[in-house]
Amino acid sequence: MTMVWAGRWTGYAAAGWTLLYVVSKAHFALEERIGVSGGPRVAADAYRSYGPGEVAQAQWANAAGGVLIALLLLASLTPVRRRLARWTLLVLLGICSAMAAAGAIGMLGGALLTDRGGVVFGGYCAIWAALLTAATLAFHRRDKA
């Protein structure tokens, strides 16, 4: 019983942590800015490759991706009846975990090896990866039993 509760807790925690990313991306979309809260400094010339309104569109797309991740996490907390749906969800959550881990490595590595900044978002990504991985493993164990 405790293992199931701990698994559910990690799923809810990962979904909540994901929503912080969504809020950051929405905030940047509204301000039409590139980047993320606590991320590396973005040079002014980075905006040259974007047309009018494209920065906001890109940020809204990132926010939508975060919402999708949160929905996948919440779906993992519901009974998944069909085996195919279970494995599909497991693979998708594994991909999300790997992407967050890659973000953590890239952000923290870049922050430590250069002066670009981004250590706060790198730390955020590290926690996100840990929560996503824990939630994915808990889903696998819970639904397998």
C-alpha cells in the first residue's frame, strides 16, 4: 500500500513540476521572449531567425508540450486497461524522462563550462528528470502487478 501511495505521489509531483515549466513558457510567450525562467542568457541576435509573432508561437508550442507531459503523467495514475496503451504510455513517459535528463546535462554542463548561465533551469531539469523517472518506474511497477 505504501509503495502504491509513493508511486502516485511521484506522479502528481512530476505533473505539478511540469506545470511550472508550462507557466514559465506561457509567461515568455506573452512577453514574446526566447528562453525559460532560470535558463541561459539569450543573445539579442537569436531573435533574427524568427518572424513577427513566431517567438510567441514557439513558446506556446513548448507550453503545449508541457501540458501534454502533465496529461501523460495524470493518465499514468488512472487504470490503463489495454496492454498496448500501457506500453505506449510507458514508452512516452520514458522519452519524457530522457529529454528532461538531457536538458539537465546540457544546461548544467553549459552553465559550468561556459559563462552563459542556466544553472537554475539545469537544476530544475535534474529534479524534473528524477520525478519523471520515479513516476515512470512507479507506473510500470503498479500497473504490472
